[in-house]
Amino acid sequence: MKNAIIGLLILALAGVGGWTLYDKSKSDSSPGSSTQNTTDTKQVTEIPADANTLDLSGKGLTEVGPDIYNKTGTTVLILSNNNLKSLKSEMGRMTKLQILKLDHNLLEGSLIGEIRKMPLKTLDVSYNKMTGIPAEIGQLNQLEVLDYSYNNIDTYPNEIANLKQLKTLDLTGNPFSAAKITEIKSKLPNTNVIF
């Protein structure tokens, strides 16, 4: 009888331990814990605990309207996996944005110049149809992570050299020549340039 009770207690404790492990793994993979894929060498962007986050990923959005850009206290804006083709200049009102994720959309051309008004630390415009990087990117003096991977960009503005805080620049999947990549690396010697 004593052995049966001890056996049940061991099983119960093992079950609780298993649940704790399961629960931890659930929280580690929660949407707010990371904004980039961790299976590759990209720098993971941690969303601060006190962030004012607006996550509208996968909502089928075709435009960014006043219901978004009038939320001027937002510090993290996630618009991933939508159908956005362009952005409105009114987004320049979002002067507290630190993280802007626009990946997996249909954005063409170049980003709006108004991004210069945002104190961005992370800008992700990967997996779009962009053909240019605006000169205003050079005014983002707090930018640490810039992801332009999988677009149609083959040149860059000289102002990119102003990004002294930039830790990671991802240009994977763009038609840059080897000479252009060498130029970028020389302009950003302290940046991990991925191509």
C-alpha cells in the first residue's frame, strides 16, 4: 500500500513538472516574445515589456488608415502578413514608434520619407516588392536592425552611412552586385551585413 501511494505521488509530481515545462515552452514562443525568426542568424528584436504594441498582422489590411496612424502613443507597430501596397504620409504622426514591422506585404517603390520622424530601432520591410531605400533612412540615428531582405533593391542611398548604431542590415534576396555589397560594408564597418 505504501509503495502504491509513493508511486502515485511520483506520477503526480512528474505530471506537474511536465506541465511546468510545457507552460514555459508555450510562453517562450508567445507572439510578443520575439518579432523575428530565430532559426537563422538574424538579430532577434525583443519587444520591451512596457511597449505600447499594436499588432495587426494577418488581418488582410490593404491600407493604413487613421484608426492606426492616429494612435500616436504606439511604440511597436506590427503590420506583417497583410496586403499593403503603400503607406500614407500621415504615418509620420507616429513619432514614438521604435519597432515597425511591414514584412510580407505587397509594398512597392520606396518607403515614405516621413519615417525620419520615427525614433525607430527596428525596421523590417522584408518580403515585399520594394525597389528603393529612401535617403531619409539616414536620419534614423537610433536604428539597430534594418531588414530589407527579399525585395527588388539593387542600390542604396549614400545616407545609409549615417546609421552609426546599426547592428544588422539584411539584404538577402536582393539583386545587389558584389561591388555594391563591398561598398555598403565599407560604409558600415561595425554592421553585420547579411546578403
